[in-house]
Amino acid sequence: MVLALNAISIMILVFGVAKAVWDFIRNEGRGLPRLETAKHNNIIKNYLGTYILLGLEILIAADIIESIMNPTLEDILVLAAVVVIRTIISYFLGKEIENTQID
């Protein structure tokens, strides 16, 4: 199950990056004014951030499941460190997405 969740997370991340790159290339090729292009790129960045957040959340779930299945002290400490790091990244990425959203 942990392997499946890790694979799903990777697929989500790869899909999000591929979509963002495709949208970026299309946006840059449209020949819009710089300000308009920047607005569209900001939207693309926000969408990519949501894929990254979803991937991180799934990775955290996989880590929790793995530590439940192998509850050694070392595994629990590693899980705690990974969860803290990923949670901090998720928090700040979520804040950045929230602060840069265009109405």
C-alpha cells in the first residue's frame, strides 16, 4: 500500500509539472503583453503548487502508514522529521498560493 501511495504521489507530481510546462509554453507563445503573460504564469504557478501540495499530502500519508507497519523508534523519529519538514513546506506553499491568487 505504501508503494502504491508513493507511486500515486509521483504520478500526481509528474502530471502537474508536465501540465504546468505545457501551459507555460503555450502562454509564452501567445504573444500577449508582458503583464498579461505574467498574470497567466502566476496562475500556472498556483496550479502547479496545488499538485505539489496534493503530492506532499499523499507522501505524508504513506509515511504514516509505513511507520505504523514498522514501529521502531528510529522509524518514528524519521517520520516525525519528514512530517515536520513536509508540513512546513506545505504550509508556506499554501500561503504563497493564497497570497498570489488573482481574482
